[in-house]
Amino acid sequence: MQPMRSVRSKTVVLPLTNVDTDQIIPARFLTTTTKDGLGQQLFSDWRYQADGTPNPDFVLNRPEAVGCEVLVAGRNFGCGSSREHAPWALLGYGIRAVISTEIADIFRGNALKNGLLPVTVDESTAAWLLAHPGAAVTIDLETTRLTLPTGVSIEFPIEAFARHCLLHGIDELGYLRGKLPEIERYESMHTGP
Amino acid sequence: MTPSTLFEKIWKTHEVVPETAETPAVLYIDLHLVHEVTSPQAFSALGSLGLGVRRPDRTLATMDHSTPTMSDQVFGRVPIKVDAAARQVRQLEQNAAQFGVELFDLQDARRGIVHVISPELGASRPGMTIVCGDSHTSTHGAFGALAFGIGSTEVGHVLATQCLLQRKPKTFAINVEGRLPPGVTAKDLILAIIGKVGVSGGTGHVFEYRGSTIRALSMDERMTVCNMSIEAGARAGMIAPDAVTYEYLQGRPRAPAGRDWDVAHARWAELKSDAGAVFDRSVDIDAGAIEPMITYGTNPGMVVPITASIPHSAGDAVADKALRYMGFRGGEAMLGKPINTVFIGSCTNGRLEDLHAAAAVLKGRKVATGVHLLIVPGSQQIKRDAEAAGLAEIFKTAGADWRESGCSMCLGMNGDTVASGQYSLSTSNRNFEGRQGAGARTLLASPLTAAASAVRGRITDPREML
């Protein structure tokens, strides 16, 4: 994994609460055996009309959304299934950070393992972001601060080890494998239930 | 000693390395369940690193999500209709063979939905940590296990090390007291709980379902309750093991036997929250006040008693969007709304007791003209049991479509889908937009409500037909 320090981008705003992983990537696209190509199907049922043409009303299809790497959404983003295809689809499309007041547990873990930053903010910051699509923001992973174009800067919570791994490009599996002596010791003492 | 919760006891005995401010805990995993949809990328990752599966003896694979339910496709008389699904099935066969993982393949008599077969085998047991690349892994918490869904990267971590890096979640007591009224099922109970807690109320927490109502539930019912913990945002939900749990487990193929049973039984008896144990949050539910429940919107928290009317969106744009998608208006009654498809099955309600409940309503009755009733057993074992008990005959006589086991119409990725704009009354777990097929409109309810509504062709209070 490549080290990452920050994301600077304009935002694209999806003003919906409880955006579930079936919306992010519908189940019928989960028959793939790789991580590739899922960006095409991101938000498929909202993004495309029944005949397959882009839905001009959907935010990602508007000209101003081109190149935006930060998605702002309503409360409880990423709820539902454990499919890691959801962060793969967002990253495949070009989104590198998601901002919401609340991000579902499994989605958050999956996002962090792939270098997609889950950023939770307070209600008033979220309200400002939802009201200002296209705002140029900076998400600094080193200082764990989100800076708005108004100059307002707020700290966001992020699990310390995931942050360390992202900043230094460390693979968590490598770290876990480094614990194999402890794992073997544990197994020798526990026969399991 | 400080009193601890059931969750804390299991967590503590599985800490290989405890968490610190800088690093998460290394948590040992007793049982890893694998299926065809979320594992291919994990096996590829292992292959590219030249790693093997560290504990094949703690790993069990099956295929359920993308598999067909039509007998001729399952048994190879005709090809699997969905090409990509056929590739995924072959990929899991190859991976299982290459990595030495036990696989219940498409034609295995023990195959079924991953969360149905592991309990059925006696592989899911009290005190265990159980994971699977599927959010409904919370089902196994019904046995007093800590069971939760993980992503594909984590599937790879468990395959390679039998461990996961985890932060300790908080605890949340769901206290349920009283007796569920006649016609009100475990499904109605969990829908009522989700309605009360909200779809993100459990985020960051593990539920423990407690109280006289929970103790009175059978194992099939407990699994229905724990299954939908994730729909309230909780990764896991658990119930302390008791005599009901032990009776279910004893004699199952992978449950301990003889002296081993006695040893395990003695250890399991300690798996309960101590008197005075403190939960981070709690909620109290009165079981006697619960009615048959049904969803009206596009997440499981948008739920009402079946006799109620649809809440007004009151200017809330998101609620408005949900009602528009469903083709409903605030203030309309749920009862009497026409439906097109009824699905009875899934890891939520595809077990034998669910089929008995549906059969009790369908016996001597017919499915309404124009309604498709699809009944899909949770496993091949349940299929055989339902056929032996005469349930399948009741279903077929009523005009239902009786299939091979699998996830089927719960998630529309295996050929079983609901057409755009159609109403599906489903015993599954998610009514998200498009979950059962692009444009499909899903209403979640119990097997009793599903069967009663199939007979009338309209949303029906099952209490009228019992």
C-alpha cells in the first residue's frame, strides 16, 4: 500500500441519510472475483436510468462532480452488508474520503484497509458541508484535521493504528504475521470451546 | 472480581494480545465461515504472498449467495443461468482444493446458507469467536458466541493467521420482558427492537438480548433475533446459553460428545453476564405490547405495527424519497395493500420452525391468483426435514414454488429477483432500494404474515387466519 498524508479536493454532496452498501454497489455486481472495475457500477441504480444512460439528476453525473475526491453524505453512511466491494467501488470511481456525522462499523473498517478515509464530523460541520457542495476541503491524516475553505479546522477521530498504517504504507497483515509467536503461544494454552 | 458481561468474558479469553492506545487487540478466531462472494479476493491475496490457510481445521466453506435454487441448475442437468455466478462457484471449488479448506459444494447434502448450516452441524457453539465475510454472521450469537461480519481483507487476515485486529466494542443490553402475544413472532420482536433503537443506534456496540422473553425463545427464534442485530447497526448480538441451547446442540455432528460434552457443558455454564455487570447502554422492551410488524420504507427501521398507517414524511426529504420509491403515501393503511411476490426463506427466516409457521397458515388454503409465493429452505437438511414432515406437500398444494436452499431472493444476485416496481413481501432482512432486484419494492415481515398475505394477495394480519 502507498503511504498517504492528505486529501485535498472539492466535495460532491449526496444529501441522503442511511446510504447502504446495496446502493453503493448492488449485489448483482458482486459476482466478480477481483477488485477491479467496480467504479463503473458505483451507485448504479441511482446513477443510470433503466436503459443504461446516465441519470442527469444524480449528483455524480453533473459536470461539477468531475474530479471530486471527497464525498459528503448524510448520517449513517455505509450501513448494511459487509461487502468490501463498497470501498473498492468508491475508490475505483475516484473517491478517496467520505465525510458524514456517522459511518457504519464494517464499512469504516473496510474503507481504512483500502486507503479510503472515513471522516466523521459534528452536526454543524456536516450541515455546512451539505449546504456547500463543491467546497474545497483538506483532510490531513497527519494532524487528523479537516479544514474548510472558511478557514475553520476541526479534528476528526481515526483509529490510531489504521492511521499509522496509512501514513507509512504498512500492510496490517504483515503486522499480524509478526505476532505469530504470540498466536502460537495462545493456541498451545487454549484448546478452544 | 468486577462483574463482567457475557461479551467481556468471551473477548477476554480470545485476546492473543490486548489492545493499547496505539494498537488494536489481536483477537483469536475459533471458527471462520467462508462463502463464494467475499472470499475470492482474499484467497488471491494469500496466493500472491505465497501464504497458506493457517488453520484449515477452523475453516469451513460453502456456497449460498450466488447459487441457483432451481434443482436442474443445482444438480448440473442444465448450466447455471448466471455466468458470473457459475465462475464464482468454480473459483471457490478451486480455492478450497488448492488451500485445503473443507467445502460443502453445490451438490453436497450438507450445503445451505452459511448461517444456517453451521448451527445445524453443531459447529457454532457457546463461547466461540465466529467470523464470516457476511454481516449476518451475528446470527451465531444466538449460541452465546461472539460472531460478527468482516470484509474480504479481514477474511484474508483470518485465513493467514486465524486472528483479527480489533478494537473492543461497547456493550448494549436489550432487555425484553413479558410474553409475545399469539401471532407475534421473533421476527416481529426484532423488527420492533430495530424500530425503537434505530438503524444506527447500535453502531460501535455489541447487543446482548436478555430477559424472560428471550429465555422463552427456541434456538430458531433466537437466531432470527440475533441475525438482524446488524440492521440496528450492531456488528454482533448475543444471547447467554442455557438449557435450550444445550438441548439444541447435543447430538449434532460437530458438537462435543461423551466426556468432551461434560467438560464443554461445565465451561458454557459460566457464559452469562454477572449480576451487577454494567452495560454502556440499555433499552427496555415490553414484549406483550408488540404486534405483527411490517416495514413500509427502504430501511428496516422504517417499520410499523401491521394495523398502523404509514407515518407522514413531515417534510423530511429522505423519508419522502423512500415513500416515493415504495409508491406509498403518508397516512395510508398497510393492511390490504396488494402484493405481487412473497418470499419465505433467508438466514433470517429460512429454518424449519419458520416453514412450520408458514405451513400452519397455508394448509388447506391456496395462494391468491397472480401472486408468486417462493419458499426456499435455509439448507438442504431443512429441505429434507420439511419434505419428511409433509410441509413441502402443503406448500406445493397451496401453489407455492418450492426450491433448493440458498440466499435466493434475499439479495437478487442468483437469478431469483423481483421485477422493477413490483411489491415483494419478504421474510428476509433488508428492504433497501433494489435489494431484491433493481426497482423492487420490499416489505419485511414474519413467515406468518408472509403466508397469510400470499393467500389473500394483500397485506394481511396473520392473526385473522390462525
